[in-house]
Amino acid sequence: MSITDSQFHQLADEMFQSIDEAIEYAIDEQDADVDIDASGNVLQLEFEDGSKIVINKQEPLHQIWVATKFGGYHFSYVEGKWVDSRNGTEFMPFVLESIQKQSGINLSL
């Protein structure tokens, strides 16, 4: 199923908002040290050790790209879910696991 540019942005923005809210909650509840920088099509998370996770919208491809210290991943919207184009991993579980691996912060949505 193909999605329009506006649908892509709405779906991606919802994911960004969910991540932002989960991190704000972790900052309040776990005293987590995370800097969040959201500007334009990019959501950047910087952790206490200086490592980063960068999530950005690739509008021409209708993908969300995620860069972690473990590698780069590309997620497409398929059958109602964001999945990695190479291995089928779902976006949100992947991002939560990456945040936990990279920073020790456990988030829940």
C-alpha cells in the first residue's frame, strides 16, 4: 500500500511524539539523562555518555531512518507497521531496545 506525503508525515510525527513522551516520562521517573533535539525532520537523542541515536524522516522514500552506535536502519510503512526493509524488525521495539542498549534507560509506551 502506497501512502501520500501527508500520511507519511502524520504517521512519522506520531512515532516521534511517542518517543518524545516516553523519554520525558523516563527523565521524570528514572532521572534519566537524555537530551532531546527535535528540529524539522530529525529527532536526535543524546545520552549521558555522549552517544546519540538519530531518527529522521526520508520523505522522498517515505522511510524513517535510524542511526545508532550499532548501525543504520531504514524503516518503511508496510501493512500498518513501520518495519526495517532488510530484516522485518518493527520500528518501536527496535528503538526502545536501542535506547536501552545504548543508555541503560528502559522506556515503555
